[in-house]
Amino acid sequence: MQLAQPLLLFLLPLPLLWAALAWRRGALGEAGAWLLRHPHLAAGGQAAPPSPRAPLLLQSLAFLLLIVALAQPRQVGDWITPPQGRDIALIVDTSLTMSIDDFELAGRKTSRLAVLKSVLERFVTARPHDRIGLLVFGAQAATLTPPTFDHAHVLAQIERLQVGMAGENTALGDALGLALKEVRQGRLRPAIVLVSDGEASNTGDLTPAEAVAVARQTGVAIHTLQVGSDLFAAGREAQAPTDAQPALAEIARLTGGQHGFVRTAEDAESVIRAIDRLEKTLARPARQREIREWYGLPLALAAAGLLLARVLSIRRQGA
């Protein structure tokens, strides 16, 4: 505990001095006052009026508490070390191949997109200090939310993801280019997490090679998750990547990112954890401490004391 304004405690003698003078003046006034009694009033028929010194004591105590409140007592806690976050853009492939149910979750067949939605939601929740954005691509690329600290909105947008919402094809280059425009350079390098089934880009204005060149020039890491590659994998286990895998792996390698091929939900979790370790959040030097203010308690007690003193004064005047 400490006081933010300790010098104000030097004012504490003033209410005590005022109380002493008022007490003495009240005592002298009572000694020289005349007391008139009505002959028809019984000696014990009426309760004695409140003492004039009770309001004085309450007022003095209230003034003392006000000075204590002005001194701002507070409890000082640990040092606050604010972390330094980064911009992260999540790019999710919503083409028709993402509807293939070659995953198992809780013993049930589950589509690729459903599993990835669950994994990405945990990734976003685990990084509260980063600005995270969400983009989707199919025949076209679209930004659902730019990088933001409003992670509740990002999670809501992930929950709304649907297969085919951006078209049937795979405009991978356009998606990367749009993400590169969204992320912002800071003290920590931005990062892009690309989730796709590895199918070649067959539509769009920008090729993946051109987007990778821009990412290398601007220092943006692109992490890639490849979810199967067999368009006819429905009803059976995802097959090993073929010619499409090196494309995503090369994107990650050239930009300093992490690449992973996802066959199961556990694989997706493992790759996301690897990305999380690679894109660490740094802690800045602590400059502030946790503060819990306690001036409200003496302030409330002072207000209650003044109110009670006023009530007693009114009762005595009406007695």
C-alpha cells in the first residue's frame, strides 16, 4: 500500500483543531445557557434530545477521511510487461475440394474445412496480442476482416466460413497479393498463414510466383498448410501430396515460413503449434505497475459520516 499524494496528510491537524475549537465553544454555550421547563411536563415523559457533540464528532471524522481520500491510498502490484504483437493474415481456401470429408473428428467423418475452422479458432484465441485478419479465396479472393485486435469478430467470421463462398476455383495468387496489402510492417515482421488443398492456381490475375516475390521483398513470412491433394479422396484417407505439394512447400521455404502436410486433425494442430513457436510474441520493457485504487472507501465513509451528522442536527433542532 502507498499514497499517491502523501503530502496532503499534513492537513490532518486542521480538522482536529476545528473540532477542538467547536467543542470548546459548544461547552461554553451550554454552561451559560438558561434551561426553561414547563410545569406540566413530566420529568421522564420526553426523551432527551441528541447530544450536540455527536454531529461534531462525525463531521470531524468525515473531514479526516476526506483528507485521507485526497491522499489517494492505493495498492501497487506487479510490473506490467506489455507484449509486442504482429500482423497475421489467415488465408483459407474455400473451393469445393475443401468439402471432402477425409478427416475424423470425435469418431466421425468430417470435412477438411470443419477441421481447419476448429484449429484456426484455437490459434486465434492463443494469440491475444496480435492483429489477425481473415481472407478467403476460391475463384476470387476476398477479405472477411482486415487485421484487427477484435478477435471475437475474427472468430465469428471463421465460424461463418462455407465451402464455395468465394467460387469454385483456386485464385491462390490473388489471395496472397490481397493479404500482402492487408498486413502492416511493425517491429515484428508480419506473417501469413495459408490453408489450401494444394491444387494449382487456375484463375486470378496474380500468379503465386509474383506474390512470393513481393513477400520476399517486404519480409513477410508465408506459412502453408496443405490439406490433401486428391480431388477424389471422399470417403477414404487423404493421399500423399503429388505435384502440387512442392508449390506450397516452395512458397514457405522462399519466404522463411513453415510448411506442413495435413492428413489428420492432429497434423493440423502440430503445424499450427510449430507456426506459433516460430512467430513468437516479444515482451517490451515494463514501465507500469498494476494499481488498485482505495480512495473510494474513505470517501464513502466520509459521505456517510456527513449525512449522519446532518440527520442528528435536524433531530436536535426539532426536539
